[in-house]
Amino acid sequence: MKYLILGLLFSSSVIAKDVSCLAKKNLSEVWHKKTEVMLGAKVLFGSIDQFKFYVKNIDDSRFELEVLDENTPSRQYASGDGKEINWTLWSRKALIDFNCEH
């Protein structure tokens, strides 16, 4: 019984969630990727121009989006408890939209 409980606790700490992310630049799809993100892990989904997009699995229902701007350098974050996280940049040069669902 003790091993069963320990096994359940251990397996719950390594749960991976499927995350699907869509990146657009100027309303055109750049890439659409789906991958598993382990609990506590941060995964690089891709980049557009100087921006790199990471998704972190915080817990069973919360994810965090990190956007690294390599030109500045700076980071922007978005998080959510729902099924979707969005990030949008609107500049004179481009409209970049990044959307993830889990």
C-alpha cells in the first residue's frame, strides 16, 4: 500500500500536458506546433524575428508564456488558469500574435 501511494505521488509530479501553439506575423501563420510540456518544465516553441517563445507548465491547470526579445534584451510574461494564453505585439514593423491552448 505504501508503494502504491508513493507511486501515485511520483507519477503525478511528472505529468505532461499537451500544448498547442500558433504563431502569426501580419495575420499569416508562421508555425503551428503541438508538444508535451512536463510539469515544471519550460519548452521553446519557436521564434519570430528577435522574439523567442517559451511555454512553462506551472501546475495541472496553469501555464506561463515567456517571450524573450533578444534585441533589448527583455522578457514579457503572460499566464492563465483557463485553456488559452495569448500574447500580441503591434508595432510599426509587424503585428505578431502568439496563442497557446492546453
